[in-house]
Amino acid sequence: MAKGKNKNKGPVAFTSDEGDNINIKLPNTDSISTKRPSDKKGRGKKSR
């Protein structure tokens, strides 16, 4: 039962406190995604 509730909380926790957590994680991932390609490009130029 505990596992079932946890799974339901994920997609159904949009309006719940967890929903806020997901919203905060979305922008965080964008920042990391933008930093990842920048790091790779910088390394390639430095290696050259």
C-alpha cells in the first residue's frame, strides 16, 4: 500500500507540496542542461 501511494503521489502530487518540488526541479534541470554543453564546448576548444 505504501508503495502504491508513493507512485500515485508522483503524478497526482501536481497540486500537492511535491508538485512544487517538481516545478523547482524543472528550472534546475534547464540550468544544468545549459551548463553541460558549455562545459563540453569549452573542453573541446581547450583541448584543441
